Amino acid sequence: MSSKIRLAWKLASLGFRVQLQFKGSFLLNRIAQVIAYGSSFGAIFILTYRIGGMAGWVWRELLFLMSFQLLSYSLGAAFCFVQFRELESNVRKGTFDLLLVKPAPAWLYIIFAKFNFDYIGHVCLALTLMAWSSIHLVDWNFITVLYLFAAILNSAALTASMLLMIGALSLFGIRVYYLYVIFFSVLEFTRYPIVIFPLLLQVTVVVLVPLAFMSYIPVAYLLDHPIPIVGPMGGVFVIFVGPLSICAATFVWHRGLVNYQGAGG
């Protein structure tokens, strides 16, 4: 285990040093990301501040929800989005076979050799807005702070696991591009209180594609807002979402490897 951790660290640090060879480009990209997301958040702030809120959520609560969603997504996607999105192409070209003969698990090379440091800007913006918006929203104590950290970790794990599972389906010969389109379409709804959407859409984001557990449900639980479909117990279940999703992703990945027959299969 320790050797795998050292290898993962070396692969990730090597990738980071490669990106820093172009410091100006790296910095400008991070600034552009902050401006893009900051503009989106600013538009929501102006809208909700003028109308007084959205479905009982005031603008500070909405900002906290959106920043929580951005942070959870960014942490999870840094591990598994670009890496497993490219897996379909690698399988089709046959380059995935090269990873299977390396002296370490293929998933370790896939995740850490191309660890996505592009999300640094997302994380910094999300942490700043979350800290600023949540100061007067929650009665912070040891329990609520511990729940917040656990919810962020589990939400990020859910995001990473779902992205990994979608990519791993390419090992079964499935074209996964449109599955990613569906994933990100559903993800957009998790920026807002899901109670504003029709019941069918609420069922979709809570049960069918349970991305509500990566943002709305933990935030609503912290802020004492109603949680549709699953009720307050959904907020408690959030702390189990991460381990369960990792187990599901591990199962799909290993089944994909068993099913995989090589580029000529």
C-alpha cells in the first residue's frame, strides 16, 4: 500500500511540474476559470437578491449551496473526469493494453499520471465563497464542522465514483460520450434547490442519478431546509454515500477488466 501511495504521489507531482513549465498559461487559465464561475455566481446573486430568494432560500444560502456543489464536483472531477473520459479513446486505439502490463494497477496510472490540477481555481473560488456565505448561516460547532468536512469528502467521492463508472463502461464496448452529457445535464440542476423542480426531476436527481447527495441534501440538512423524497434521514445517509459509491465503482471497474478482451477482441 505504501509503495502505491508513493507512486501516486510521484506521478501527480511529475504532472504538476510539467504544467508549471508554462507558468503564465497555467495562471491565466486559473484566473479565467475564477472569472467565469464568479460571473455565474454573481448573476445568481443579483437575481435572488432583488427578488428576495428562491423557494425559501435566501441569497447567502444559495451561494453556500452553489459553492458546495462546485467544491464537491471539482475535488471529484480532478481525480476521474478527464482521465476516464479519455479511456474510451484509449480502448479503441489499443493504448489501454499498455497499462495492463505495468507493475501497478491500471487505475492508479490513469488517475494520478493525469491528475487534473486545472481545478485549483475552482477549489479556491468555492472555498472562499463557502467561507464567506456560511459565517452567519449555521451555528458552527464541532459536530457541524465535522459533518461539513465529511459531507464534502463523501460528495467528492460520489462524483469521482460516478465519473469512473461511466468511463469504465467503455471496457464493455459501450460508447460513453452521451452518458457524460447526461451526467453533466443532471449536474446542472444540483446548483439550485431541487424543490423548485417537478417531482419527476426530483426523483431523477435523488434516486436515479443521485447527484442531489453531492450538494443539495447535505446543505439542506445543515441549513434545516426540507429534503424531498428521502426526508431528513437523507442528510444522515450522506456520510455513507462515499464508501458505497466507491464500492460500486470498484465493482464496475473490476468487472470491466474481466470483460475486456483487448484492442483486437
